[in-house]
Amino acid sequence: MVVLSELFIPVFQDLLRGSLLFLVPIAVFFSFGVTLIVLTLKERIEGASKKFLLLTGASAAGFFVFVFLHNAFYAISTVTGDIMILNYLIEGLGVVFFITAVFICSLGFLTGMVGSIVLFIKKRKGWEIVN
């Protein structure tokens, strides 16, 4: 919600313009993803719940990683602009990292979150869970 507020509400845009505060929600999201992965592995959760929780955590943490890699490869492509083949290769990798961050991590997070919630509700109501 905070990230969407930063993007679409002018008051938040003006408040955070030129500040590093816009990185706080992304860092928190990344931290929650890493924490979810660590706690899932530490608690030795089994079956489909483990898969969905790991997918959710990896997608949350991976979003930040792939956004960082996209920006790093974009910066490198501005430096290697004179070498055509290298420039195309690096720009292609930047596009792949962008698509991975925006689409694949978002869909993975949504899938993991919905799957975890469904399994939690099934377990709470006593329905049989098929692994």
C-alpha cells in the first residue's frame, strides 16, 4: 500500500522526492521475505505449506534482487554503449531481470500467498489437505 501511495498520490511523491525514504518499503518487503524463508526452514514445515511459504518469501526477496540487477545492468549498458554486441547483451539481461522482477516475482508472491491462505483455512476447518 505504501509503495502504491508513493507512486500515485502526489503528497507522498513530494514528501519523498530526493530522499532515500522511498527505499524503506522495499527494504522492509525484502526483509520480510528473507525472514519468511528462514522461519519456514527453521520450523521444518512439510508438504504444500512449505512450498507455498518458500515461494512467497523467495518472490518477496527476489523482487528487490532483480530490480537491483536490472538497474545495475542498465547502468553498465550506458557505459558499454560503444560496443554494440556487448551493449545488446547487457540490455537484454537488464530486460530479463526487469521482467523477472515485475511479472514473475509478483505472480510468485501472489500464488504463494493465496496458496498459503487456502491451506491455512483448510487446516483450520479440518478439511483434508492433499500434498
